[in-house]
Amino acid sequence: MSMRLSTRLSIFFLSTVGLILAGFSAVLYAAASEYLHRQADERLEAALNTLVAAAEVNAEGVEWEPEERRLSFGRRTVAGEFAWAVRDGLGRRLDGSAPTDLDPPWPDSNRRAATAEHPRSVDDPGGRPWRVMVRRLEASRADASNRADGGNVHDALLLSAAVSLSGVHETLRNLGLTLAALSGGTLTLALLVGGRLCRRALRPVFEMSEAARAIAGHEFDERLPIAATGDELEDLGRAFNGLLDRRRESHDRQRRFTGDASHQLRTPLTAIQGQVDLALRQPRSIDEYQRVLMVVQSKTRHLRQIVESLLFLARADSESHPPPLETVDLTVWLRDHMTEWAGPRPDDVRLEFQEGETALVAAHPALLGELLDNLLDNACKYSEPGTPIVVRAGLDGDSIRLSVEDQGVGIEEAAVARVADPFYRTEQARSRDSRGLGLGLSVADRLARLFGGRLDVASRPGRGSTFVVVLPIAD
């Protein structure tokens, strides 16, 4: 089952917010737990320091006077929260907090503990958690008699204190519930607000999709609505509208091409049919029949040229696999090709290239000859006999240029961009040569692109034109 984009974005947004909240809650909970346990340990440390200060250590032993010592935390502490006890080295209780229902544990009397032990967590008989710390206090030497007769001087004292962790656990539990409630509320708010924001942000996409569905296949002027958001959605809308513009231009070119092709094919066919109908109206002489056949032959050749050019352009547009290309040294190939060239005005054509220069291109030699022949034929048609036609070839930076320059009628600036369109002919061309097809430059342009290059045109009316084929250097 497909999922809407807004739903996927909302899930991603909520997952991100949930991870952030979980991480923040875990860090805050751990920091609070560390702080509360450290506070409990500091309280234990302070209580043991108070007990150590209340004891008197002398050369005879360690003296503890319960009635003469005043402790800052007192002997009556809050039941269930704090407890302390003082024992002698044998573990007998000498003093402690009241009530005495909880006596903090102490180390075994036979074990010589360190001066200050680390706090540890224990549970009392009722299962309540406590934090306990024990310290052993000894004299440098002890008098055994004092310990034997039960006096107040002992060989060692075991000082212990305990702090209940029930309050800490309660605080942490409340903190956990609070963080869970805040996280749940935040996720709920993010779900409501985030979903609304996602739908609002994607509204231009929904509007464009609805507009795209409403555009019929034969409508070429309709465009998608573009929201002025200044982001990728606006760029997407402009790109799609650009695609529709190119689609309309392609359709217009195809329609013009179809109309021009129909006109070009109709003209020789009409002439052939007219001559044949005229000859069949009544008996004619042999010379008259020969004249009609010569007209039919001429028009048939013209018609064949049109059909062959149209077939080439159709193949160039639809061919998925171009013909195999080979590496050609353009200067050597150009010299050989012009030696065999049989076009008009061979004396007017002049070659210019640097001797010894290597200009390697990837091309099909026969099609490359077709390209050059079309450019030369165009130059011969639209320039006066006796004027030079210069063919140049050579390196130009990171590319190779093959140019044909004439001194003919030239092309208007507004028509330069359309000279490669099929059947397009300028006014100068129509007035000068009515037999042209308007397909030669189209074929040359397709061939240049087939070789990975392009056809550039530079022209000034009355001063001639220069057609330049720019090709990449072969690897």
C-alpha cells in the first residue's frame, strides 16, 4: 500500500523529535540520579566526619563519651531517613540514633578496614533502599584493660552512617513520569503541528499534480501553477513548465515540418501530374512526348532528393545506435576529399590549413563528406561565381574546427537561428534559387551533432556567411 509523501515526512519528523526527546530525557535523568546520589554520599561523609570529631584519640586508645558529646545531627533523627551508630572493635553498640530499629551494618571486627570505605547501597529488612558508609577509627596503641573493664576507652571504634534512598528513588520516579508526560505532550503537539505544516508545505505539489491531470494531451498552452516559495518546489514547477515549453516547441516544429514536407512533395507531384495530363489530352508528336518525359524525369529526381533527405532526418532523429565512428585526421582527409570533389565551381574553392598539423576527430568518413558537401553546395548556390569559397580546418583550443566561408548574399540576423530548420529558406534564398530544398543545412546540423559537435553560423547580409563545424578532439 502506497504512503503519501506528507505521511512519510510526518513520520520522519516525529521519529527525529522522539529520538531527540528520548536522548534529552535519558541524559537529564542520568544527571539527576548522579546528583542525588552524590548528595547522599556527601551527607554520609559529613556525618562520619562529625562522629570522628566527637571521638577522642589518645595514647591509651579511642575514647567515646556518649553523654558528653553533642552531635550536630543529634541523637534523635527522622525515622526512616537517616541513622548512625558507634560500636567498639568487638561490634558492641555504644551509641547511635534513636529509634534504634535500624542499625547500619558494619565491617567484621576481625577485619582491619581502610580508614574510609566507599559508600554502598543495601536494603534493610523491610526492603527499603539505603546508602551506607562505615569508617574504622583506631589509636596508635591500645590498652587492653580499658576494653576489659568496659570503660569508655577502646582499642578501635566502628563509625557507621546510613541515608535512606527512598526519597531519591521517589524523586527520580517523579522526574521520569514528568519527562514521559512532557515527551508525550511534545510528540502529540509535534504530530498536530508537524502534519499541518507538512501538508501546507506540500500544497504546491498537490496543486501542480491536479493541474497536470487536468491538462489534456492536445493542449500545449496550459502550464502548472507555480508558488513563489523560492525553494525547490518553485524550481520543480519552473522545470516542469520548461518541459511543457519544449514539448510545445517540438510539436510546433513537427507541425511546420509536416506542412513544409507536404508542400515540398506536392509541388513536383503536381507538376508531374499536370504534364502527364496535358500530354494525354490528345495525340502528341514524339518531340512533345520526349519533352514531357524530360520534365517528369527532372521532377522525379527532385522528388527523390526530397525523400532521401527526409529519410535521413527521420533516421537521425530515431536512430538509437549511431553508425560506427573511426578516428580521422581531418587535414589529411580534407585534402583527399577535395581532390575527388565533383561539385560546381571547383576553381573558386580554396583550402587553408597548417601543414603537418594533426587534427584527429571521431567521425564516419562518408557522412563527414556528406556534411562538407552540403556546406559547399550551399556556399556555391548563394555566392557569385568567381568569388572565393574558403575551407579551413585545424585545432582551436580543445576542439577542432572545419569551416566553409563564402562572400555571398548573407543571412539576416533574425534568420540565423532558423537556418538549420527543415525546409526553412530565407527571402534571399527564395529569390535567388527556387529549386533549393531547404534541407541541406538541416542534414549538416544533424551530422555535426551525430559526431558529438555542433554547427555554428556567422553571417552578415551582403557580405557572406561562415558555417563552422566544431568537433571534439578524438581520444
